[in-house]
Amino acid sequence: MFLEALGSAVLGLALAWFATHRLPHRLPPRLLVVPTGVAGALFGAFVTHSAVGAGSLLVILVGALVVSAASLSLLLRPAERFRRRSATA
């Protein structure tokens, strides 16, 4: 169980680092992005471990990665080129 938590935290950290380097203009400051990625991965590992049990480390890490990516996607802001002005502006 310790390896599941450690592996999912490292995956969340790596995903958050990749997101901050790939999309810095669409994300809030790194101080918010990194803990969100790690917390999402730990929560995803907990949920996946509760659902499938302790038998499959790879499945738990995939679940952690999916939930971490989903939580990081909630932080994304729209790109400037796709913003439209409202009719009243």
C-alpha cells in the first residue's frame, strides 16, 4: 500500500510538472497546480484501491493518473484566441 501511495504521488507530481511546462499560460500559478496534481493522484489511488482491491498495482496507478489528469483539467483557463465577446460588450 505504501508503494501505491508513493507511486501515485510521483505520477501526480510528474503530471503536474508536465502540465505547468506545457500549458503555463492556461494554468494558475505552480503553487496551486502541483498540490492539485498530487492530491488528485492520491485520491484516485484511494478510490481505485477501494474498488479493485490491493491485487493490481498497475490498475491502481492508472486510476491515480486518470483522476489526477481530471483534477488538473479543472484548473485550465480558456485560451485567449477562443474567447468571444458578448453581444452586450
